[in-house]
Amino acid sequence: MTVETGRVSRKDFLKRSSVGLAGAFLSPNIGQSAPNTSVNKQHEAAARSAADTTQVLKNVRLETGFIYENEQVVATQTDLFAIRIENGKIKSISPNDKNQVGTDASGWLMLPSFKDMHIHLDKTFYGDKWQAIGPRSNGVKGMIELEQKIIPDLLKNSTYKAEKLIELLQSYGTNFARSHVNIEPTSKLQSLANLQKALENKKQSFGAEIVAFPQHGIFYTDSASYLKEAAQLDIDFIGGLDPYSIDGSIEKPVDYMVQLALDYGKGIDIHLHESGKTGVQTIEYLIDKAIENPALRGKTYISHAFALANMDRAQQETIAEKLASAGIGIASSVPFGNTVMPIPTLLKYGVEVLVGTDSVIDHWNTFGSGSVLQKANVAAQLYGASTEFALSRMLRLPTAGILPLDDKGVQQWPKEGDLASFALVDASCSAEAVSRISQVKSLYYEGHQVFL
């Protein structure tokens, strides 16, 4: 690949950090391409400059349709194109011309850039010294007690660690995240301030939404006033945590969240780990609130929602239909083992399903690769998506719904006028990228070249 002056290669992008990656045992590709990630200020300045000018990429592979045998999809058809980028958007898509002046994409597959829609950028150990999780007791309340002890130390360099984690995500093709950030009496609003500094430093190459997250309960600890203060700041969602098991009530904390969201024009994204009756009741209560308040439709999400995994098939279908009708989405880390989420059923009924890596190497979880493409691979294995067509559909998870081809094989992405946010991947098609967790060779964010 031709690398022009001022551009940072993926090799250089990856070699600037000495930080190692834990939790990549599910993917040999992840283990090999590993983690690093620091783009220095000169390279970020070069990326900013490049985004303000016209750029041309040639030899870009795009999916153009499905190949059928006996009315079954057996392969994906692709071709090479030239992509012209102006002012952060795709200006034109034209037949490939090998003699055209531009950056050579070497036939790599262009895919929508990935979005990590549930992560905690503010509390990672990544970028600091290695440490595994310690002994636990008393469930989530025990973890709250632990956080009250360790957060003051975590805050000392949380901006730096958030930036390192962002760089890790970028190395795997992610340039957007929805990050939950602690809002509670221990850190008050400092975790938010520190994360906002990191996001400001990365704004030319990474986008984000912020969830004000009362990790220690809204009323279990005196977090309500801090949450209200955060709601008046530059955040996007009001968060919550296991209302019944932490705050002792479903209605009181949920009503407080809903009122803040309505008063300040925010969305809702609540952590719901409760897997039994109270988890189901909380989901149903949120459905009622979204129906009562149309402003919350399409802006309300339930993270984890483990109660769905414990329902029988008929119950899952009924609740999925209700969630879709209320405009409530689900954000999942795609758990495996004893808790398998009914993601195919949710998608069948039109529920918006987002995925995220959740905790990446922190006091909650030693593991976590930082790759949402890996999450699509796990989902494909869990749900038996092994055919060309089924694998290609799983790409909707790391891209937050965007697919190059629709279900009939008609090209729908990219189009002229789309934001120039994409990854170039060493794969022949989406199905291969999901199956092999293919290596990301280059990443663009709104025309800004992160690495090449």
C-alpha cells in the first residue's frame, strides 16, 4: 500500500504502545493483531488537514450483490471502485481506474466503520499496569463498595487511559462509542469531566455519546442530585442500574430517570442485570413509560436485559413485539454460557439491537478485546449463522444496523453523500470478515484518516 507523507501506517499506529491485550482467546486474529494504539499529535494534525481536502482511494473493494445457486445465496459478488472524499463525505463512487492518482487501497474490503454501543471508557485499567480482578462478594452492591474505595485512584489518570482505550477500539475498526460514565457521590462529576477531556482530544478521529450512569444506584447512595446536575451538561442519555435490587423499587428510580430525560431532552439507557421477575417487571414498566411519553420513543434503551434470556420462546416473542412497538432498543454485550440473549427474536420483530464490548480490562472484567467485530463472530456461533447470507447479516451488530447489501442483495451502502466513516478490511466480503474476524487495515472517521 502506498503511504503518503504525513499519514500514519497501521503498523506505526499499532507499535506505539507497549500495552498488551487480555481477553483475546476467542480469536487468533485478535491475538495476532494486538493492541496498541497511540496516534501522536502530528499524525492527528495530518488527519485533520487531510479531511479538509479532496482525497481519492482507488482499488477499493465493495460488495455489489449476492451469487445464488438453487435460489440460495452461496457467495458475495464484489468489484473494485474509486472513492472520492470531500469535506468529510463520499463525493463520488466510480469504476476503478488503476492509473488514477490516489491512495491505493490494495483491494481491501470497505465496510461501515464499527460502533461500540455499550462501553465504560472511564473506568478501564487499559493503558496502565496489568491487574486481574480480585475476589468478589455480595454481587453488585459488593462492587459498589469496591468502587467507593478505588475510584479516587482510578481518576488520577482516567483521561489518559480512556484515550488509550479509544485507540484500541480504533485499531479494530471502531470510531464511535456510547460510553457510560460514573455519576455518584465518590467521583461526583469528575469521571465525566475526565472522559470529556479524552473525547475532546480525540474528536477529529472518534465520536461518542455519553450516558450519565448512576453506578452506585440513584437512591442507594445519594446520587440523585449529581445525576440531575449531569443531565444539564453535555450528555446524551440518563442511565440507571437494577432499580429493584439496588434502589429497592422499580417505579421510584425509573420515574426519576424518565422525568430527567423529559425535562432536559435526553434519552434513557438503563443497566438491567436483574434476570428474574423484577427484571421482567422493569422492562414492562419502561415499555409503559415510553408509550406514555412519545418523546422517549427511539431514545430509550435497556442494556443487558438478562431477564429476556430466561423467558420461554412465546414470552420472548410477546415482549419483543412490545419493545418494538414502544421504540425501545436493547444494547447487549452478547453474553455466552448460561445467559444467551434472544437476539434473533428481537431482530425478527424489529427491535433495534446494539452491541458493545462493555468492560474492557477493568475491575469488573479481566477480559475484553475491544473488538465489536468479535462480538458479531460470537453471535454468529451462538445463533448458528454459518451460511454466506446469515454471516453477512451479522455484520449489522458491529455497524449499528448498516449493511452493504440488503436482504435481496441490492447494494445500499456506501452511497454518494454518506459520511466518509469506514474501515478497510482484509477480507473478500462481509461474511468472511465476520467469520474470520478479519484484520482492519485502515480506518476513516468523517473523512479523517485515522491510520492507513
